[in-house]
Amino acid sequence: MIHMPSRNGTAHVVTTRRTYKDKVYCTHLLRRSYREDGKVKNETLGNLSHLPDALIDIIRRSLQGESFVAASQALEVVRSRAHGHVQAVALAMQRLGLASVIGSKPSRERDLVLAMVASRIVQPDTKLATTRRWHCSTLAEDFGVTEATEDDLYAAMDWLLARQDAIEQKLASRHLREDALVLYDLSSSYFEGSTCPLAKRGYSRDGRPGTLQVNYGLLTDARGCPVAVSVFEGNTSDSLTFLPAVQRVRERFGLAQVVMVGDRGMVSQKAIDELRGQGGIDWITALKSVSIRSLVEHGHLQLGLFDQRNLAEITSPDYPGERLVACRNDALAKLRAHKRESLLQATEALLGVVKASVDARRLSGQDKIGVQVGKIINRHKVAKHFELSIGEATLAWSRRQHAIDAEAALDGLYVIRTSLDAKSMDAPSCVRSYKALSNVERAFRSLKTVDLKVRPIHHRLAERVRAHILLCMLAFYVEWHMRQAWRELMFADTDQAAKATRDPVAPAKRSASASAKATSKLLDDGEPVHSFATLMAELSTIVRNTCRTPSAGPDAPTFELLTTATAHQQRALALIRAIQP
């Protein structure tokens, strides 16, 4: 009888290495150790060398007593929340020191305000919807407001509004200096509801004529960085808000010398007359078309000046102590000429329809024909360019070519008006400073439609409306800095210094790098060019997962696991960390 050794010994993996001609060869053997006649012996059970190294390691660890389960059983994700976009906003707010701007001491109200500012950037919505939605991301948790209710938010808004003056003073001290340019413009947003005392019908900038609205004026620095906001009744005219804005800059912000920049509808002659008697206040604005026409008719502005150049400085006795910088933009002139001709042709086409009815005797009577013609001729505001002849059964018209030619002569022409002398600011810089108002217009677009969605306004109380708009301004303050930090990742032109040397009258041109981005839609590293919204959406794919181990039982503690950021996401977050207030 042949005696076979018992097979109850311990199995293990033995690895041997040998070098041959500078190459290392590994052999992995599965062996069993056992005792026979008091001696330890080894038995080779198999050669594992053909297996992947990872599998050999698992076999080795398993034989050493380590337990393995399926990945689906080892880890369970019990909750996932979007995090990356919240992280970006929170980082920006930290870099800007927004908490100390809003309130010097920590408080529950401050936490709630910071959370509402962040929520406005991440996902703007009503206050009720905000408390329902911000748990879908890490916002409520990271800002410490998980238990907040709608009433808590309203109370925090009241607290914020009481601090508006202090907040704006801090922002002004940060961004406004003596002799600094201060941009000011007015916009409006429509209301849902009819009980707010601020809600009035007025000139709508939302394209919603006849709706109740509120007006709000925004003060920014020359770059468009917001500093302060004021709220007015919806029927307040632009010009009536300008002087209060000047007073705010002088008295509240303590600036002895300041240059206010406002558009032609904002800085009225009455406002300028009041400013003349105040020291330390200069202004940059533009003339209305009727005033430009008067300069031409009285010979103070000769169109021949623009035969060889697009900018000329002129004087007029109607504007004592002021400089006038006349500009002609040929591209704008062609655009206006094309638009006018299109409107004229569209009007003539509609008049032709009425004439066909008159000629076919479907429409008769001077009064009835006149009513139909009146509806058409005023539609495109070109009535001044037509000579009409209306009879009981006839309709004829002709263009007033002389009036059209007179208007066309002023196409592309605009005149900058300023109290600054030439030593303080040369003519091209005056034009650039006035055009800087487009920065405020971009701010309004972002506030209203693109990201922050200040409209429609749902609040009934006037003070809540003011607090809501202040919240939106603070959110835009953060977003503005984020946009500046992300210029290289977005379609924005990174060559900002070149603007100071470009022709201020000629149409703006992109730099070579900006043109390349616009054409290819790609960055230098091949990543797609983003808008602010799409970049925030990409960051939101960084997710915080709450996990647990099922095998540990239902009461096992959970832990959090953050998804790994891509190289592009890491770049975006790094740019935010470099923000300087």
C-alpha cells in the first residue's frame, strides 16, 4: 500500500525571482505546507505565473485570511449631491471675504444670507423653492443652513437690508478711489402681483409694456464691478435717479473727487446745472440726436471733419466749460442706413396692401382709409419720412427724400460731453470711458436673464423687494469676480490691456486668441470653451456621495466619498482660488 501525505496543510503563494541577461523573471507557485513524520514538507499545487499580477495578489491575500466580496456588495451609495459648483462659489466668496463684508461677526442671519447669495448663483429661484431645492446639492450642508425655513430666509433678508449702507461702504472702499470713474445706469424688472407699493407702470426695459415694474440703479467701477444698488418706483424717470446716485458717492462713500458716467437719458441738463456748483464732481455723458442736429445746423459741427478721421474735438457756446468729442462710426452708419431702408420698404409694402383694397373698392372713405394708414405709418416710426395723399377713394404716397438725407447725414455720429479738461483725460479716453457703460449693461443682462434671474419679482413688501435686489447684486458681485477668473476658459477676451490702445470709435475687435476660441470652440488644451452657465454645470458633476458598507449591518455609520475632479475641473477651481478682492 502506498502511503499518501495528508492534504490538510496550509496553502500559500511562493514567488521566486531570477535574473538572466539583465531581465528579471518571476515564478509564482501555489504551494501547500504539511508535516510528515515530524518534518515540514512542501507540495506544489500549481503554477500561477501565467495569471495577471492583480489576480495573484488577490489569491495571496485570500490565503492569508483576507475576505473579499463583490464590489456591489462592498459599498452602497445611499445619497448623491452635486457639489463642484457649490465648491466654486464658496471658494470665490471666501477669497472675496464676503462674510466680513456682510457682517463682521458670525451669526445665523449671516449664514443664511451667504447661503442665499450662493443659491442665487447656483440655481436662482423663489425663497420657498430655494429651501426645497438646495438640499439637492451640498449647499445647505456646507453653509450650515440645513434646517432653514422660508420664514428664516425672510428674516435674514430684513437683517441684510438694515446693513446695506455698511456693506456698500465696504465695497466702495475696495473698488472706488479718488478721481475714479463711477458708472451708473438704471434698469427695471417686472412684478408678479399687484400689491407692492413700488410696483408702477413705466418705461419697460424688459419688453413687457403695461406691466407693473420696479426700477433699480446700479453703481459700478469702470470695469463693471458692482458697488451699490438703489431701488425706485417703477415710474421713476432715469434722470431723477442720477443726482441721488451722485450724492451717495460723495457723502456716503466719502469721495471728494469723482467722475460720474451716465448715458444721454440719465444725465439731464438740469442735473448738469446742479452739478456745476459742486466742487469735485465731473461727468461724462453724450448728447441726444436733437442736440447733435442743432450743432450741425448752427455750424459748430461740420461733417467734413470726418473725411479723414473718425474723432474730432469741438466747442460750442451752448456748452460752456465743457468739451465735446464728436465721433463717426462708419460701420454703425451703414447699419442704421440699412435698418432705415428696411423699415421704409416694410412700411411701403403694408401701404401697398391698403392701396390694393382702395383700388379694388373694398375700402373707401377718407376717414376709414386714414385710420388704416395711420396704423401702418406709425408702426415703424417712419411717418416723418412720407408724404401722404388720402382721398375718398384714393391713396398715394411718396418719400420725403430731403428729410431722409438729412437724417442719413447723422448716421453713425455721436458726441461725448464731458466737464473734464484735456489734462485730466484726452479725447480718446473720454470715448472709452463713456463706452464703459456697456459693462453696466452686461451686468443688467446677467442680473435679469442669464444667470441670476432677478425677475420676475414676487415680493409684496417694498423692503423685501429692496432686500431681494440687494441679494442679487451681491450674487453678481461674486459672479463678476468668477467670470474674471474664468476668462481664459470662456469665450471672453483675455487681452484686456489692449483695449486701452485700440481705436475707441472703430468697432471692437477680438484679439487673436479670442478669435481662435470663437472659431474652434476649443481651448489650447483641446477642452471645449464654456459659458459661465455650462462651466458651472460641468463643475456640478463633481458629486459628494454618502456611502455605507452593507455587510456591516443597517446601523453601520456612513462616510462621504467625493468623485475625482477632471483636469479641466481642477483648472477651473484653481483659477477661483487665485481670485483677489
